[in-house]
Amino acid sequence: MMQRRPAFGDQVHVVFGAVAAAVLFLITMPLIITVFTAFNATSQTVFPPNGWSLRWFSNIFRQREFIDAFWLSTALAFASGALSMLLGTLGAVVLTRASFRGREWIDGLLMSPLIVPQVIIGLAFLIFYVKLKSWSQFLDLLLLHTLLTLPYATRVVRASLARINPRLEEAAIGLGASAAASFVRITLPQARSGLFVAFFFSFVTSFDNFTATAFLASKGATLPVEIFFYIDSQLDPTVSAVATLLMAGTTLFVLVVDRLVGVQRVT
Amino acid sequence: MRHRSRLALLLGPSLLLVGVFFAALAGVLASSFLAPDGTLTFRSYAAVFGDEYYVRALLRSLWIACYATAISFVLGYPIAYMMSRGSRRFATIATLALAIQFFSIYVIKMYGWMLVLGNNGIINRALLATGLADAPVKLMYNEFGVAVGLIASALPLMVFPINAVLQNVSRRYEEAALGLGASRWRVLLAVTLPLSAPGILSGIVLTFVFCFTAYLTPALLGGGFYKMIGNVIYDQAVGRFNYSLAAAAAAATLAISLVVIVSINSFGQRLLGARAR
Amino acid sequence: MSVPPVDVAIVGIAVAYNETVPVKDLSLDVYKGEFLSLLGPSGCGKTTTLRAIAGFVAPFEGDIRIAGQSVLEVPPNHRNIGMVYQDFALFPHMTVAENVAFGMKMRKVPGAEIALRVPKILALLKLGAFGERYPNQLSGGQQQRVALARALVINPSVLLLDEPLASLDRQLRADMQFELRQLQREVGITTVFVTHDQEEALSLSDRIAVMNAGKILQVDTPRAIYDQPAHRFVAEFIGVANFMPAVVTRPAEADAGIELAGIPGTQRIPGRHAAGTVEIMLRPEKVTLESADARSNDALNRLSGRVANSVFVGTTIKYQVQLDSGAMLRVDVAAGAAAVAPIGAAVTLGWSPQDARVFRDGVAEP
């Protein structure tokens, strides 16, 4: 029996293309609507807005909690991102360059925070801090966020180290460089974008984290937690305005990163 | 052994951190078995499994995680497929849309869905304006809202691993099957889908665990009317300081997650192992 | 004939590499200024041996001496060895000039001197115009020259080449072979070259060390390796060889008499050989081929058979001849000499005792 191609081309592409486009539109729509509602003239978060105004943006700056939370989140994301990048690089060097028994095991251990659900990580740290020791809110959160972001950082740096030809370091040593010099002069410059991506990834993950953080912080904590409690109590367009500013900031951030390393490498 | 000590030095900080993590996890397990006076007890587990409220929350979470994962797969596979098989333009747009999802803050994404699904949301306003409904339809603060929120936020978890695998599956296989006379749908079912099985499996594992242990989505889109096990754990631990009950519920949740992960993986191993033979 | 001094001496080294021992009890002398190839199939330990000289692999037995000094305690970054890798391992984030200058910088050579030596070596390797380019802006042949320049500019005591031509395409490889050999002669540097390509080893080397399964089987000039292989493996690995099982029936005679398996009559091999089973090795070009009825064949040993297959390759005609015993023999005949014998034609093959090599249990007998 002869197979005939359908005259209008590839059915699978038509159907899948339609489904994919619809789904991508649907999951993007709420974010677009959020931006529009930020410019509402009234306190109703409706779309399309009934009149335009910037009052909700100025309202943000009257909400001290949002400003404080933003700075806390930024500081936390910066610190945990830097820490994860540093520790992740050290770990990645060992995992890519050294061969020893139990390496798979250590790799699994370092990746384990990715497998354990956030609620359980949050609860574990809550009980840990309550029963054993709590330093300060910032240090408690820093420990948690570094743990949450370390697997990403390790993985990203490891991938970028694995792309570097190990013969290069060897060639440098053969030409008279010490092991440390060859790492600093040959490997590190080539892994630079990897380190940056690791930091960036960690920063975003930390800034975004809600579930595990919520166990350690009620009001007066990170921005996502602050937003959560705000939404829980009232639904006016202030949160839309915060969201809009964050999205604008993120877009700017992504564009800068894209300029530096290319966004393809990040996602 | 200079070499070994250098390894230890480089890995030390990371391992210390992970060590604290495991200590904290052990603390959860310990709390779930310890009575306030320090004696060993199964009371917390009895409290969890003896109370219909908690058992229901567990079963409800399992149920919604199952079908949310299934729907995520049905909706996510076409995206991953088109990202690797479709036009370049589609791939760019899809990457952009998923990047927006990835970089947007989870709380804000859920807030966005509240603006869509609420009584005053865009859907209800459209329904009322067109006269399709004469009172707002309840789209959130119920299971439907939670399911929508879960699927929307889990989609990237499904799409990324499948896409990663599909990018590396040569299209020559599909062309060969077409050349041998298979229809496009047949090629999809008999060639593309099986070859992307590793990605599908990890997508399913990630999505299932994410949905099963969700806290934020049911908290906002369920609004207290649809509580999942994550909400129960949070309420007990943060709201009531009942750490042992929260720990028992968490241990049960983790155990169920692990059983699901292991069984999906071993099922996958058997599936892929059979192919290798 | 004076023997040049030994420059690199490998004395009975054994290397544990990933918990297997691909190299054990290996000894090799490399003479000053010579071009020596380590030739063998992949996994034979030739690269491991090279890396042991460079210091990236530490032998747990034996010694490695360069210019008479043991270097086992010298770390690789102080051994002063020039190495060129198969993929060249050029630093992608440095220009050609920076790549070449790297080794001198590590040696704290003053900047002014570096500025003098870099253009000099680049000119020697016809790279004068490429100093400011990055490696990915160069062709394969140019990258290869940069790798050589980088290795040579530090005035190394030994040059190690790890299949540096393998990643080049055929034509370029042939050109680079000549250039490499000429450069090595000009510089006069002791060179160890690793390859699995027997033709490359034959055409480049002063001497070849043939390796298999972690051992050196034979070290000799290309000519001697080809004509007098010491092992069955060497004979098989280099060039084409016919092997015929035989039994020594007349051991005592000056040219021993043998009977080839499945072929009646006595054939002669050179020298005295003990009784027992041996293998006779014949190179295809050492066998003559004539029509069966020509009768002019005056070779000492004769075999009859039929042409099973023939291929014309320009300078020669390559035959496969099925002997009466059923065994297949490869025979190469210079193309100018005669018309191509048709497939199925009955032919007489002839061979001289001195062209044969006798192997007993895989080892050549004198």
C-alpha cells in the first residue's frame, strides 16, 4: 500500500505548533496582565484598567516593608550567590580534575538539595535553628540560600570546566607553569563566563525563593515573603507595581547578561 | 598524602554545608519520633495517619500531583518538540517565553493567576460582559485554581529536560522512518517519543515532586479552601509550633516522594535497559 | 660508525595508569638528535610512555634519565620538555604570540628577550604574519606550526610529539611530514614521536620502536623493521605479510627443508632450523607470479595456484592467489612488467629462501 503525504504538510507540526503556541501564550498572559494592572487609576486590580495612573508605583515607596525587603533580598542573593560561586568552583575543580573513589557519591551529596522538596528543607532548617542554634535572621537565611543555590553553581561551573580541554593545563605545566599558575592563567580565564553564570543563577534562585524561606521568616523578611503576606491581606495594584518594577529590572539584568555571556548558556 | 588533603581542603566547605543540611534532615526525622519528654514514640505518625484531615490532605496532594503531571506532559511535550523540531523563530519565541517564566518570581506568577482567575479577573469579566454567565464563575480558591497554578508553574520543569534530550536526538532517525513509509504521527509515536524517554522520565519526576509538595500555589490559589500536604506541614510548624507533627507529615511526604522517584526511575531503567539489549 | 650518545634512557619502567598496567618493564634508549617513533596500535602504551617522559605519568618502577640525569623527582613543569599534542592544545584565549611566549614567561625570561625570540621562531615556522591572531582563526596546518613553535622556543632538551599529524587531512599531513622532518634536522633536537600510522613512522623516523600490549617488541631502523621483523606482530603491523604454516622436515641441512601445510614437496628456507612447526612469512612483493605453462620460473621454491582476485593500483598489480592447499597468498607485481593475469588463471608463484622469514611461536628465527 502506498503512503500518501497529506497535501497540507506535516500534521504533527500543525497540531503541536498550535498547542505549544496556545500554552506559551496562556502562561505568559498573567504576567502581561499584572503589568497592565499596575497602571490602574483605582484600587481595583482589573484588566483592562479603568483609567491610568502611576499612583501605585509611588505607593510602593510609602510601604517601608517593601523597600526593606527588597534590600534584604538583594543582599542575601548577592552574598549567597558569591558564596555559592566560590564554593561551587572549588567543588567543581575537584569533581572534574581529580579522580578518586567515591567521587560519584560526593557528586550526589552536593546535588541532594535539589531533590529534597522545598517544604521539607524549610522545615528542617526551622527545626535546626529552633532546637540548636540561630545566629541572626540574615545569617540563618544565608546558610539556607547558599545550600539551595550551591548545586546549581557547582553544576554550571562543572559543565564549563568540563568543556575545557584538560590537555591545555597539562601543556602549560609542560611549558614550565606550576599547577596553580596553569589553573589561574589557563583554566580560569576560559571558565570566566561559567563562573558568572553560576553567580547569576544563584542570585536569581535566591532572590526568587519563597517556600523554604517562608519557614524561617514571617513579616519583615525577603521580598517574596513580604509580597505573599501583602497579597494575603489585601489585593490592590501595589503588588502589580512591584512586579512591574522587578520585571523591568530582571529584563535589564538579562539583557546585560546576554551581552556578557549569551542567554542561551543560562537557560 | 598531599593530594588527598588538598582535595579535602577544596571540597571541605561544600561538604560542611551539605553536612549541616543532612543534620537538619536528621533533625526532622528525630523530631517526628521524639515525644516532648524525649522518649521514642510513634504518636506523631499515629496523629497524622489517624486523622482523616491529614490523610485527606496527603491523598488530595497525590491525586492533584498525578493529574497535574499528566496534563503538564501533554501540554509540555509539544513545546519541547517544537523547540527542537519546529522553525527557528518558534524556538526563539519559546525560549524567550520560558526564560520569562524562569526569571519571574514565583509569588508574582501566582499573583498574576489570581488576577486572571479571580471573581474580578479577566476571565470572569469577559464572561459577564459577553453574557455567557450572569454571576462570576468560581475559578480559584478551589481545586481548579490550584491545578491551573501548579501546571503553569511546573511546565518549565517538564519542557527543559525533554527539550535537552530532543536537541540531541538526530532527526535522521525520523527521516529514516518517514522514508520507510511511516506517517508523521506514527514517526512521533514509534521513534521520537521513545527516543526522548530519558527526558520525559526526568520531566515527570521533577514535575510530580514539585506538585506533590507544593506550598505557595495552594496557599494563594486555594486560599485556605484547598489545602495540600505542604500547607499542613507549614501550618503545623509555623502556625502551631507543633514540630513533631509537622516532622511526621514531612517524613511521610519525603518517603512517598522517594518511592515515586525510585519506582519511576526503575521503571525507566527497565524500559531503557530493554532497548539497549 | 660511531654511536651517538644516549640522550633519553628509559630503564625498565612500569606504570600504573587507571589501575591497569599498560606499560611494564619497558626500556628504551633514544640517541642524541635522532628522530625515534613509538609505533603501535591504540592502547599499546605508547602515549603512556611519552607522558612518562614528560612527567605526567609517574612510573612506580624503573628510571627515566635525560642526558644522564634521573628526572623521576623532577616535576613536569621543571623538566624542560617540548610537547606537541594531537589536538595541539593551543590556549584559545591567547594570541599566537602569547601562546609562544607562555613558556618563556613561566621561565621568567626578560620581556626584551621574549620580544626578540618570538618573531624569530614564528619566522622559522613561516608564521610571521600570524602573531596577533587567535588559534581559532588559523588553519589546521598553521595551528600545528604554532604548537611546534611553542614547544621549540623554550629550547627543550627533548621534543615529544603525540600524534601531531593525526588531525590533519591527508594532503596536508604529507606536506607536514616533510616540514617536520626538515625542521627537526635543522634544530637537531632529540625527538620522540608517537603514532599508530606505520607509513608515517617509516617515512619520518631514524629508528622505530614497535610496541604492543605495553611492551617494546623491536627497535630498529625502518628498513630493518620492514625486512627483518623480529616478531610476527611486527611483520603484520608494518606492511603486508603472508604467513604460511609449515613443518621443518630436514633440520640439519644448510638451507633447511620444510613442508608447507597442504602442499606436497619440500621447500627451502635459509639457515638451519630445529624440527617442528614454524610459520613462513613472505612480503607480497617478494613473490614472483607467472602463467602456469610459462616454465621459465627458476626460483628455488615454487607454488601453484589460481588467481582469485586482482586489483590494479597504478604502480603495482595486487593479486590474491588461492594455492592448491586452499590458502590465500597476496602477491604484488610491478605493473610495467606484464599483462594482468585473468581471474581463474592457473599461475606459478616463486620465492627465494633469503626473502622468507621464519617464525616459531611468533618470534623470528635468525
